[in-house]
Amino acid sequence: MSGFENFARQAAEIELEIERKGIALGIDWNDPVEVDELARAALACRPENLDRGFSDPQSHARHELFGLAHLMLQVMEESAHEKIHTHGGPIWKIFGRALWRAWQANQGNRAGQ
């Protein structure tokens, strides 16, 4: 039990970075098609498939965004283990819901195989 973690602060800091990456990438968080596509790409991204050289800044920023999403989920999971309800702000809620939809769709595709 950590007891010293400030999960709300961590979530806010991560969300701020997600928002910054979104600005750099030109993401319209109010465009559900764009956000759903981004979520599908995030779920398909695997560390072993990453080109560590990142030939372009857009790819690098996109992969950092995916890493931030993973980090946010870890913070939320850790806080839940401490029986603390941690949530993100509006940008995370939009992206988090899209990630959830993409994950559910992926599970449905696996069940149909």
C-alpha cells in the first residue's frame, strides 16, 4: 500500500500531456470518427513493433500519446487497488471511452473467429 500517491495529481498531469500531444497532432477530440480511429491504432500498437528511430515527429508524438494512455490506465488501476476513485478530465474521458469501445469491438471480433 503506497499511501503517498497523489493519484488525482498524476491523472491531471498525464491528461495535460495527452492534451498537448493532441494539439501537436491536430486531433479534434470532438470528432468521434477521428478519436475512434486513434483508439484503434493505440490498441493495435505493440512495443515490439515500434520503430525506435521515429523517422517523423508525428509518429513519435502519436506513440508518446499511446504511452500516456497506457500510463493513465496504470494510475487508475493502481488507485483502484488503493480503493481510491481516480478519473481524468474531459479529454481523457473522450479518449478513454473510445479506447473502451475499440477494446470491446476487438473482443467481439475475437469471439467470432
